[in-house]
Amino acid sequence: MPSTIIPETSKFVDRREAIGPGTMVGRERRQFSNSHDNLSSDAAELARSIDQYKMQHRRRFINFEEMLAIFKSLGYSKV
């Protein structure tokens, strides 16, 4: 089987690096808002718990199973 030659123009571009002036280096995009100021105390607690989970598990986004686990860790249960 002949080997495939990759043209010089199709090299991998690492877009995680800052590209040009004005880009924020090290800023992490969030699934939800970064500010919890306008939330009720219960919603703010949930938001902090989700943020903490995402930081501990190095996850930018979480799925429904992970969110359910966070709810249960806070003591919520279906009645």
C-alpha cells in the first residue's frame, strides 16, 4: 500500500494557543454563566457545585448523568 504524502499546507494548527492581540490566555469557557450574583441561594449553591465538579474532573461540559450525581450529592431526591 503506498504511503500518503501530507502537503505542507495541511499541518496541524494548535488553536488552544492565543492568536493575536486581545485574546485571553488561560481563560476557560464555561457551560453556564461565570457569575452567580443574580441567582437564588439554592441555585448559586448548585452552580458552585457544578463548577467545582468540572474543575476537579477537568471537564468543560457535563452530561445529564454527572449533573444528576451533583444533585444527589447536594441531597436532592425524587419524591
